[in-house]
Amino acid sequence: MESVTLKAAAREDMRLIWEMQIKAFSSLLEKYRDDEISPGAESFEKVMARYEQPWTAYYFIVAGEEKVGVVRIVDRKDGSRKRISPIWIMPEFRGHGYAQAAITAVEQLYGSSHWSLDTILQEEGNLHLYEKMGYHRTGRTDRVNDRMDIVYYEKD
């Protein structure tokens, strides 16, 4: 696997990030039909509003010269947990360890403790990744619909 770097996104990158997000989450949106909460159903305006939040940072996940994915970090710098929400690897780049490398890079930037995230309970690959990275389930699970649940993780 090529090494992964994080490249901070700028305002002018947000249209590309939104387009990547829609493409990356389209298969999950189709599978689970979670139109209310899926990143694959979000408007450009909603993604842009997140970018404008002072506690949000978006990063391209870069391998070689390729933008293989994106991660959004929420860090309010007030003692609350930092959050990964969302992270994605584009379909054509999945299965190469890029998400794991990106999480490692994020933790090098922001510290490796006091994190939270959530994911789809039915996506076993996601569960495996986060647990391998040291995240543990909080015990909270929310039912979204008859196909899908959201499970919550923390890392201390």
C-alpha cells in the first residue's frame, strides 16, 4: 500500500468533496434506504454548512497523487470527544488499507484518545476496522429502519 497523507480541504474543494461523498455513499443509500441520515442523500448546502462550522475540518485522503477518500473531523476544543463523521474511501480504492491509514494519520494530528464515531451495525467491515483501530462500542444502538441500525463507538 502506498503511504497515505491528509490534505486539508479549502472552500473551493467543497463541490468536489460533496460529489465524492454522494458517489461513495450511493450503494449504502440504495441498500438501506436511509434517506434522512445518509451522507449519500445530503445536499451540497448541508455539506457546505458543515464546512463553515469553526469546529469542522475536512481532509482529502491522498495516496500517491490520488484523492482516494475524505474524512471530516469535528473538534470543538472544549473537552468534548473529537469525532470522525464521516470518513469514506471511494469505491475503486477500497480494500487497500487506506481508511486505517487515514485514521492513524488523523490521530497523529489530533491525538489518539477521546474520540467518537458511529457506523452502520450491518456493515461488518466497518465494525472490524473501528474495533481494530481501538474503538469500542458504547452500548448505544439506534434503529433507523427495518434494514439498518446505527452503532456508536468511542476511543479513550
